Amino acid sequence: MTDTNKKINELKREMQRLYEDVKALKVDIEPGGHVSEGFDRLSEDIDNLRDEVRKNYYQHSHQINQVLARQEVMLEAFTKISDLPEED
């Protein structure tokens, strides 16, 4: 009988340990749990990165347009294209 009781007690302890593990996992995966918080944080980081990329894109696009405009002005100044007579 003692071996049977021992085995039953071992199984009860194991079942209790497994129950606690499952309970902890449920807390982690429920909304607001660690996993949800991780996904929320990842989503925020992606949004911030996207905003930063857009900001950089618009800044670089503006800078490129400025450079192209300056090149056009310099090309006209060097070639005097705007001073050429019009053709009939």
C-alpha cells in the first residue's frame, strides 16, 4: 500500500506542477500577457521604423530634387542653352 500511495503522491505532485506550468503559459499568451506585450512592442518598433524610413525618404527626395535643380541651372549657365536663338 505504501508503494501505491507513494506513486499516487508522485503523480499528484507532477499533475500540480503541470497545472502550474499551464497556468503560467495561459497568463503569458492571454491578451496583455508577455507574448501579447512582445507583439505590441514589435508592432510599435515596426511603426517607428516605417515612420523613420518615410521621413528619410522625403528628406532625401527633397535633397535630390535640389541637386537636380542646381545641376540644371549650372548646365544652362555652362552651355548658354537659354541664350540660343529660336529656330523658324
